[in-house]
Amino acid sequence: SLGTAPTPPRHSFDKISAQHISALKQIVGGDANCFTDATSLAAYNADWTGRYRGSSQLALRPPTPRAVADALKYCTQHGLAVVPQGGNTGLVGGGVPVYDEVVISTAALNAVESVDADSGCVVAGAGVVLQALDEELAKHNLMVPLDLGAKGSCHIGGNVSTNAGGLRYLRYGSLHGSVLGLEVALADGTLLDLLSTCRKDNTGYDLKQLFIGAEGTLGIVTRVALQAAPRPSSVQAAWIGIQTFEDVRRALRLARRHLGETLSAFEFVDRASLDVVLEGQHASMRLHDPLPDNPTPFHALVEVSGSNEAHDTEKLEHFLEAASEEGIAVDGTVASGGRQLAELWAIREGISEALARRGAPVYKYDVSIPLSCWYDIVTDMRARLSEAGYNDSSGVRVVGYGHMGDANMHLNISSLEVDDRIGNLIEPWVYEWVSSRGGSISAEHGLGQMKASAIGYSKHPEAVRLMAQIKDVLDPSGTLNPYKVLPSS
Ligand code: FAD
Ligand code: MLT
Ligand code: ZN
């Protein structure tokens, strides 16, 4: 792989044999759910970033939760390793094999099973695509309290397993709050029913929480019960141009004060991110600089949503007036629903893809940092790489964007060609930088294989030891997603 951390040696798992394939094929219901040909396997072995590639010889799509559990049991009993895979949009190499692990995909568990219009509780198979789930909920004037650029491909089970954050976390909070229950297949073949649909349930340890964000190392999530949110009838946004980072912080404070309960997103886009999107466009959707007359170094996408359009409009207008009067916003534009709003979001959500198309696999860092020094990581990284000769003219771009309302910075470094020296300049410097400021080296993407050996920058040794003990209780053979999340011993 082109991973930035050294790949740990293969553990002594068994190798897949014709006998294993035929037994597992039977468990998952035959040829239609079992893939051994090179063309099908290529997609299961390659990750979204182009940085990680495995060499699995077998991918399974069990049609039922029971079949997931039975396949897992077989693998554990026969010393085979497994990698759970959802929509394969993860950004830390967690969902693809490192070596020849058997891929267990949740793609066939794709039914929305029930929607309770009174409570807002939805029960769905782990393989339901996030956008499809949201479209189903829209029929009941509900929405998934989670939205992200990968919504057209990622699965709700994958979202739960990465504890995905996304674009509206500031309003709806973490999946640790909105997941009501889970069904999970364990390594020994137990199908653990934690599928409570109760909003309140204080009966013993809250076991489901262990699987939220466990990145497939403790079990395979097969069904999810989720508290949906009321779907807002009015959604509006402003794109504002700002001259200094200090003023972006003032803008966030002002937005919180003026917009209160209607604030549903506060996203940050720096000039370099915007440039990458505008330069790297496909013909399908032409995006334009929202503020062509006043190019500024920083931008915020501020969204309000609620149930009363006039009320929300008035709030947004007051916020913009104050931002202008206080000298915070140099320029701004407002979009109320429709195409204009979609275009603003397309710019923000298009950054990852534009970066991915630019050249070599991108160096992606997803960190939490206090807002007092939030953007410093971008300027410090730029200075560090520039000193070594890596700058705009050598095709290297250091960009910063992200969920500023949650202090979640996405620092990305893009180069036109693969050059290991860049990686060596970035790591471990970037982890030390974040750790010394009390931040987190993974705000929302998880650790996967990219950061398994770096967990110590954000967690104390006692905590990592306890995690390893929990892993040992649930998966003593280490069947599930080896080489991921925890450092390999
Ligand atoms: P996969 O990539 O298939 O798997 C991710 C991890 O979960 C792997 O470790 C895998 O083994 C495990 N896993 C998957 N399904 C299961 C299961 N059923 N049971 C147990 N383990 C499982 N993330 C954010 O947090 N916020 C964002 O805003 C965001 N935006 C993104 C935008 C783009 C364009 C892309 C490509 C990714 C983005 N992501 C974001 C990354 C994010 O982690 C994923 O998009 C999503 O949550 C992963 O879901 P998936 O179904 O694709 O999982
Ligand atoms: C985002 O916020 O756009 C996603 O987390 C993806 C990324 O970091 O590129
Ligand atoms: Zn993000």
C-alpha cells in the first residue's frame, strides 16, 4: 500500500482454500453472494483514497444477519481473518483488506424495515445507503440526523461503525446519541440483539456504544435502530467571505448568538480549497466562485433550517447585517433552497473529490484542534513544506476546510506525483502538533490502518490497554479487522 505507516507483518491466519470457499458459499446462499473473480475482487480490495489496496481472494455478501453471523463463525473456527465492508467510502483504509482477509460486505442487508412516524424511530439493515434511508424518511417528514458528502455510497452500518460526524453534527450531535439500538454479529457467531427502539433505556451497561465507532473490530453491525429528526421545511444558507482567521472565529460566535436553534451548519473553506474545486471541475456541473468580486482568504458556509421560512430569513438577514457592520464579513451571498443552495453545498462537499482527482493520493488529516489555534496547523504545515521546496509552483497544495462549528479541521496535502519525502515531512510532525495542543488525531474518520499505530498521540496507554482487553473479550482469535484501530502487537 501507499500508506504512510509501515504495514505490520501478516498474522498467522489460515490461507483461503477451495474447501473454505465452498463452505462459505453455502453459508451465504450460493454463487450470487460469493465473489472470487479478479474483476469483482478489485473493487473490494481498493479503497476510495487510492492509498490502500488488499489482496483478498474472497468477498461475501450475506443476504441475512444470520448468514453474516454464520460466515463469521466459520472464519473464526477456521482461523481466517475478516474485514467488514459497507459502502467502502472510508478514508483511513479501515474497510479494505491489508492482506488476504475475507471481505464480508453488508450490501445485501439493504432493507428499510420500519419507520415509526410517532417516535421517529427507523429500523434499517446495515447496508442501506445513507441517501436512500434519508429519502425513505422524507416520506414521513423525517430525516437522518447525519449528512456527508459520501451519502450516495456509504451505508448506515458503515456510518455507525465509523461514528461518522459530517455536515450537521453541530445541530444533531453524535451517533452515540441518535442510535437507539443495534444488532451485531460477533466473531463467535452470536447474533447479539441490542435492537432497542426505546428513546430511554437504562438497563445495565449500554453495550451498543462499544460498536459505534469500533470500525469493524468488535463485531459486524447488521441492523440499526436510529432516532430520526423532524425534516425542516425551510433551509437557507449564506456564503461569506472573510479576511482574517480571527474574523472567522468572530463569525462563528456571531452565528451562534444570532441564529441560535436555527443554526444547522457552520462549514469552513479556505481559498486554497475553493481553488482546487474551481480548477478541477468536471463538465457535469459548473461551479462558480460564490463571491467573484471580493476574493478573500477564508469562507464560511452558514446554514439555517427550521419550520418557519420568514422567521429563519429574518434571523439570517440580521446575522449578515451584524457581520457586515462589525467588519467581519467582506462580502456574502444568500441561497434559499433550490439550485443556488445545492451549488453552495456542492462546492463544500466537492473538495474531497476535487483533491482526489488532482494527482497522487492525498495526505488527509482529520483533526480536532482548539479554535484559538485551529488554522495555525495549515499555515505551519505550508511553511514547513515550503521550506523544503514544496509549494504552489511545485504543484503541492496545503488546504484547510472542515466542520468549524465542531472544531474539526480537515488538513489535506495534495501533490501531483507520489513523493515519499512529503509524507516524511508531514508525519509524525502533524500528530505531535495536534497532540501538544490537546487535540485529537482523528475527529471523525477513525483510525483504520492509517492511524492504528498513532493512537497513542490521542489516548493514554491505560486506555489503549483497556481497549485491547475489550477486543480480546469479544474477538479472542483476532478474526475481525486485524491491523486496524489498535497497534499491532
Ligand atoms: P466503509 O468504508 O465500508 O467502512 C468503514 C469502516 O467501518 C471500516 O473499518 C469497516 O471495516 C467498518 N464497517 C463498515 N460496515 C460495517 C458494519 N456493518 N459493521 C462493522 N463494521 C463495519 N466521514 C465523516 O465522519 N464525516 C464526513 O463529513 C465525511 N465525508 C466524506 C466525504 C467523502 C466524499 C468520502 C469519500 C468520505 C467521507 N467520510 C466522512 C468518511 C466516512 O467514514 C465514510 O464516508 C462513512 O461513514 C463510511 O461508511 P461506509 O459504509 O462507506 O464504510
Ligand atoms: C468532509 O468533511 O468533506 C469529509 O470528512 C471528507 C474529507 O475530509 O475529505
Ligand atoms: Zn468531514
